[in-house]
Amino acid sequence: MPTALPTADLSALIGLLDLVGIAVFALTGALLAAQLRQTFVTMAFFALVTGVGGGSVRDLLIGAPVFWVRDPWVAPVCLGVALVAWFTPHRWWVQPVGNWPVLEWADAAGLGAYAVLGTAKALAFGVAPVPAVLMGVITGCVGGIIRDVLAGRPSILMRPELYVTAAALSAGICAGGAVLGLERGMVWPLAALAGFALRGAAIWWKLGLPVYSSGEREG
């Protein structure tokens, strides 16, 4: 039978994956600033806000120390990503490889993982399951919402594509597993994969939620 990772190794792995997710989100912020022809200062600010925005709001809401203020690696990673984006052609990051929009798929993976990590942290701080799910959604989505608002474009909340729903799926599975007392080493990867799969399906098949219609006819 496979041997479980020691707690210290598991924590180190989670920390590494957390930084990778932050880097992906930060890159989306930096690239949006690049698309808008902004200065490096604006690019770095967008990278930082997008990378840490969701986690910061979550920590403030659950009464936890804001994670990136105490972690010496997070801010340098965001600023380093902005620096890389500044010195590389924009098309490297946004041009699809074949039919695969690489950055969108990387963002989908980060979304699922972040929703799980946010939910798990909220549960660890004694938050009830349903609010914990919302904390997971906030962790995965709010950074991008702040980025879009600052850029003056419609946020992901104002578009019908499946994005917030994918984060909610990951967060819901994570919280459900905790309520049922299931092993987190099994539940967390499954939850992250489920959110990634739903977001990936939305990217591939252009899936979206139905929009509101009152059903009233003019006349």
C-alpha cells in the first residue's frame, strides 16, 4: 500500500502548490495590464491584487492573519511574475498552443485548487460548512473580480460562463467531505479536479448558465 506523506512534507507540498496558484493568478493580472498598455508599476499592482485578493478577503472575514503579509515568498512571487510578463512578448502567454488556451487552463487548475484551500482554511478556523464554501469561492474568484473592476471591464460575475460555479463545486465537495469525516488526502484532490473539470468543460464547449428572463412579453 502507498505510504502517506508525513505532515511536514504535506504542508510543504500544499505551500508550493499555493505559490504556483498565486503565480498563475498574478500572471493573469499582469497580462491584463499589458493588454491595456500600462506601466510596469500598474502591471505589478495588478499582479499582486489578482494573486492575493481573494485570499486576503477570506482571511479578513474569518479573522485570520492575512496570509501574504506573513509569508515572505508571496509578494516577491507576484512581483517576479510581473517582471517576467514585462520582458516577454504578450503572445507567448495568450496565444493558444494548438487548440489549447494554455493560460485559461492553468487558471482553471488554480481556481479549483484555490477554492479547496480557501474552504479548508475556513473550516480549520471554525467556520461552519456553508460559509466555508463561500470562503472557498471568495478565495478563488475575488482576486479576478478586483482586477476586472480596476481595469474597467465586466467582471466574471457579470458573464454567464461557468467560473464561479466551478469554484463552488470544488468548495462544496471539500466541505462535504469534511462534514462526512472523509480523508482529506482523498477529498481535496477530488474536489480540485472536479472544479477544474467543470471549468475546463466550460472553456472547451463554451458552456454558460442561463440568464434571467421574466417571461413577460412586450405588447
